[in-house]
Amino acid sequence: MSDWLKKKEVLIKRATEDIVNSRKTITLTGAGISVESGIPDFRSAQGLWSRYDPEEYAHINAFRANPEKVWQMLKEMMELVLGAEPNPAHVALAELERMGLLSSVITQNVDGLHQRAGSKEVIEFHGSNHWLVCLGCGYRREASSLSLEDIPPRCNNCGFILKPDVVFFGEPIPWEAQTKASEEARMCELALVIGTSAVVYPAGEIPIVAKKSGAKVVEINMEPTALTGSVSDYLIQGPAGEILSKIMDEIREKIS
């Protein structure tokens, strides 16, 4: 076994100990956790922002000005998200919650895969693609009822074009999500940062708030981030599904 793999195994065992011994653990997840479900990071070379200018397609002003045009991009996004399945990383976090070892998932993702994997305490910072909302009258409906041939969808009440219930650029983060996430960060003993560089604020403040409150911060990411070596105590490099599956194996063996 190479020195790199040995170090990785040591860190997986260390994370296992930290999770088992923590009285309150939270996790912040980002696009990287859903890549293994076939949803590219929007900012990656294969992501939507490589083909669609966010200011032109993902700003609330752009939607209000020309929702039919924005729905060209949204249709592609909805097809990706609604067709995706939870991967082993989502499943592992749901199992940790069932075991009483994870308090909450704070996610920047809008794909709903944490809930589909079985997680109950999910704080969605940027909303969810699984709901459509009318900017005219507030009517809401599930996106699963949407026929992608019937684009753009219109409100049954007032006829306005519906918008996915996600936070567009230029829109505020839901206050309830911010408040609850900040409280979780202040109260935790361990924060797992998974699949995110934590550079998009205010979600990026979560590991910093946790650290300042005395918590350990552990990263599971493909590459080092701005948190590495400054905020996080250590980084386990690699795919989230692979690493979390190994951590779960260690935890089951430890507490069986």
C-alpha cells in the first residue's frame, strides 16, 4: 500500500472516531456529493454554466424579463435532477442520521437527493427543484407533475409562468434556512464539509461559524479548498461515496 493510501486509511479511522465521539455532528454538502449521481457541478467544464451565462439564465431579473428563454436552461436542469438517484454518499448520511450520529444536513444542492436517500433533517440553503412556485400568486405544485413537453409551465390559478422553487442569483437565501443552519453550526461539536469548496456565501460561513464555536471541521473533497489547512482540521481526499462508505463500514464494526 502506498504512503498516500495509508494516510487516507488513517484519516478514515480518525473521522470514524470523531463521528462516534461527537455529541452533535452536522454536515454541509455541495455539488460534489451529487456528481456521483450524474449531476455535474454547474461550474465544472461539463456544467450548465459552461453553456449558459448565469447572468442571462439564472438571475431573477432574467427570469422576470424572459421566463420562456430561462426555461430552455431549466428544462435541461430539471431533466438531470428529476432523473438522478441518490448515491452511496447520500445513503451513508441518511444512515448516520438513523443511528443518531448526525443531527442535520445543510445542503447547497437543489436536487432533493438527501431526502430521497432517507435523510429527515435537511436544511436546503438554495431551495428545491422538486417544487414549482408562482411569482404572481404564490401557488405551489410538485415538479414531478410537470411534463417536460409542457414547457414553460403555467400557474393553474393566475396563468403566470411557474418558477422552480430554487434561489436564483439576486434572490435572498430563505431566512428560516439561514437561521436554522447558523444555530446548528454554533451548537455542533463536529462539522463535515462534503463536496463543496464553501466559497459561496452565506453557506460558506457554516464551517467557519462551527470552528469559531469550538467544533472540529473535517473535509471530504476531491481537492483541497480554501478551508484546507486554515479552517478544517483535516481533509480526506477522494469521491464522497467511496469515503463515506468506508467510514460507515468502520462505524458499524466499531459499534456492533
